[in-house]
Amino acid sequence: MDVQRNDIVMERSSKLNYILIAGIVTCLLIATVFLAGCTSNSAQAPQATATPAPATPAAVATAAATPQPVTTTAAPAATPTAVAVVTTPKPTFTPSSQNVVAYTAASLTGVSPKLASDFAKMYPGHKVVFNLDGTQALKTQVENGAYADVFISASNSYTATLTKEGYFVDGTVKPLTSNYVIVILPASNPANIQSLADLAKPGVKIAMEDKTVPAGTATVAVIGNLAKSTYTQAWNNSVYGNVVTYETSEPAVATKVNLGEVDAGFVYESTYTAAPKGTYLAITIPKKDNYLQTYTVGTLKGSTSKGAASDFENFMLSAAGQQDLRDAGFRPISTS
Amino acid sequence: MIPDIPSSGKFKRFITYLGAGFLILAVTLYLALPIAALFFRITPDIFFSALSDPQVMSALWLSLFTSSLSLAIVVIVGTPFAYVHTRCTYPGKMLVDTLIDLPLVLPPAVAGVALLVLWGRVGILGRYFNMLGISIAFTTLAVIMAQIFVASPFYVRQAKSLFEQFDQSYEHVARTLGASPVRTFLTITLPLTASGLVSGAVMTFGRALGEFGATIMFAGNLPGVTQTMPLAVYVGMEGNLTIGLTISILLVLISFAIMIAVRYLAHREESHA
């Protein structure tokens, strides 16, 4: 009896053993995959710098017509041969030097496809991938280790913070463009808003950006200026009382106005200018009370393709890039 | 009693235990470390001073208020619904079954957009409410509606399966003894499934408390009115990290309390059965 029972127990436990061993093997396999992933990751860095080698001459040849100096493109002939020994297969997700990952203020969302295509025209073979979000969100991402080549900030103060924290390559941070704040209304103007004074009418629904969003900072400043110069503190309080949502990016405010879900929204001029005619009504804010938001562009130290990054920066500051921005309603730095 | 184990067997057993221990450790650490990291990133002093921040407090109270109300509505409507749904056969029952589970797989952001285009001021139904002077989007009501939409399946599914598994002979006996269907439900079915229902309710509360995507789309982000704790974490992360961390820790503590409650209730349910 006992022996028999033991046999059963043995059999059962051996079955359990097999399951457990299978589990361990799987576990080890997973661990190996992880380790392999990590090591190949670290091997990517030199690999990434190697890739531009064949492309650089092509870019120089085809982009010869453009006035931009293309010499900035990374990897002079010497480096690639040195690093070319690394034979790790190229993982598709690695940002190659052909690709510029541009963390870009959300207010450039509208103009971003045009910028991408014009950049590819000026530097054939290069491609820019935009990550568009509120500058405050992008800043947090970069501070927490997100990979980016170029950072376009819609706020001098965030640029300053990132500079102080040492994220930018020295000397690459340059003013890019600028923007004023404007009030937009749905085309149907449901609350019948005719002037800035009407924003304080009871029942008006206003959307603005959270104060952490650069456009929100600008809006707070504008409302403060208006209250001081033209309106009253009571106006100021009523306007804030009418705010129904503090959005986390500038385009999100425009969307809420576009949907007709709110009666008014504080956005950048460029959003109004770039929108198809008849999308919004707008109430301009006098220049003396307005807040000129300055955008900057800079290359990040962590970039593994600084050449392409600096090409992109050159493009953004070039006549073509500036023209795209002007067409989208941004104000060039010089004339503002 | 124990038969002699050859040394290779001993070795095998050792490896087995080692592997089992490694597995358990790996899973535990993977889940526990991020939570622990939250606590290491902040000192108690900063935590308590941030706790008195009006933004944190208003988010906390708003979250607790809206989640409780959502839960109450889900329980009050969901319990009889689940009962009727399991006891009756009607055309389209399969479709209703699928719809109940839909919010579980639907991304909450999609739920938010859907709610906005239905109930928003220019939405399909919302425009009529707007004519009556009732606005839904960007109000606390919108927060509650978003939470109900996203969290109700947790309760309704649980209630459904409890009623399905419930031994109907109890109900039949009560009915033959002259009790009305409502009385049978209230005095027989409900008490016997109560602990299971409560654990479903706790899960619903937890999900409602954590609701983010649908809320930010449909209800917006206004401190004190629609800025619930998860939204405050999101906004806090982009500005004042301390606030984000403080609220995250609060949410972790609440989640723990919820899980302990579920465990306790599940245990009680077992011992009663």
C-alpha cells in the first residue's frame, strides 16, 4: 500500500518536476533574450554612426543645388571604416543618422508634414520623424531618457531649463520663430462673443492650456496684461471662472473650439492663420498686451546622428524652413 | 517512508526549487519594484507637505466622490439588470452580452471620444440637452458618465456569472412557498451572492478611480470640477513632479486597500459556501 502510494506521489512529483523544469527553461530563455537585447542595444550606438557613410556623398551630390552647407553631415570618411567592423544586424527601431527624431512643440503639428517634405527635398535621403506634444511633456520625456536628436521648444523657460541641465549640444540652441496669442471662436459663435470683454459674460465656456504648457503660460500673461491695461480684476476673475478645461497641449484647445464644445479658446496666432478659412472666428489681442512666445531649436547631446540633426536645424533656420513657418502663421524672429 | 532518492534526483530537486524560487522572485520583483520606486523617489516630509496642496486635495475628493457615485449607479442599475439578463431569454441577448464586455477591450480614449460626439454640446444627443440648457461635457457629470462607461463591466460581469451559477432550486422553493419574484430575489438570491457582488463592486470602484483616457477626452481637465487623481498625476508629471508622485502614492495606497478588501471578501465567500 505504502509503496504504491509513494509510487503515485513519485510519479506526480516527477510530472511536476518536468513542468517546473520546462518553466525554468522558458524563464532562462526569456532572460537570455533580454540579455541579448541589451547587448545588441549597446552595440547599436557605434553601428548607428556607421550608417551615414554611404549616404553622405549622395546627400552632398543631390543637395548641391541648395545653398545650405551639407558638410555638417556626420561621420567623415575615417570613422565609418573604423566602426564598420561591427556586424550586428541593423535593428529597425534604431534611429539611424538618416532619420532625425525631432521632439517638437505641439503647436507645430499643422505645419509638420510640410516641414518634413521640404526637409527631405533639401537633404535627400534624410527623413524627419516628429514627436508632437506639449513642450512640457516632451521636456519630461527627454529628462527621463527619451531618445531625440532635435528639440523644438515653444518656451524659452523650458529651453533654459534643459540647457541648464546639460541636454543640448553647446551652441546649437537657436531662436527659431515666434508666435502671439489669439482668441478663437467656433465659426458659429454660439456665445455671440464680439470682443474680449464678452469673454467675461456669464455662461461663456472657455478652453485654455494648463499653465505648464507654454501656450498656457503665455495665456496667463496675456489675461493678466489685459486685466491691468484695459479691463478690470473682475474681468480677469470672470474669465477664469468661465474656463471649463485646462488642456495639456495647444492643439487640444483648438480641437475643443473646432468641435464647438467650447465658446472660445486661447491659442497661438499660427493655429488660426493655418486653419482653413471659415474654421474659426478670431479676436486679436493688442500687441502691447500680447505675449510673444519664442520657439527655439537645438540638438540634443544624446543624439547618435548629430550630423543629420544639424542638417535639420539648418533646414529649419533656412529660407525654406522659415517660409514654411511663415506660411503657417508663425512670425519670423527678426521682424517680430 | 520516503524512498531513497539518488543523488542525481536530489540535484534535480535542488535545481527545481531554485528555478521555482527564481520564477517567483522574478515575477514579484517585476511587479513590486516600480511601486517601491515611487516611495523611494519622495521623502515623507515632501509627501505630507504636498498632500496639503489644494490641487491634491481637490483631486482626491473629486475622485472619491465621482467614483463612489459611479459605483452606486452601477450597483443600483447593474444588479437588477444582470439578474433579469441571466434569467430571461430575449432576442439580441448575445449582442447585449457583447456590448457589456465591450468597454473592457475598448481603449478608454475611444470611449471618451465616443461619449463626446454623443453627449457633447454639438453631439448627436447633447445638442438637445444643450437646448434645454443642460450641458454634460466638461462637467463633473461627464466624469461620472465616463467612469460608469469604462468601469461598469467589472461589476456587471461578476453579477452575471454569480446569478448564472446560482443554484436556482433555492429560488424555485421560495417561489413554490408563495414568495414573489422580487421577494425571492431580495431575500434569497441577493444575500447568497452578496459577497461576490461586493468584490465585483470593489473592482469597479478601483477601475473608476483610475479612469483617465475617457475622462480627459470627455470631461476635460479643470481642477476641482473634472480633474480627478489620474489627471492630476498626468498634469503634475509635466509641471510639478512632487504632486504627481504624491497622488501616485495615494492611488497606490488606495489600490492596495481595494485589493485587500477583495481578498478578504473572496475569502469570506469561500468559507461561507
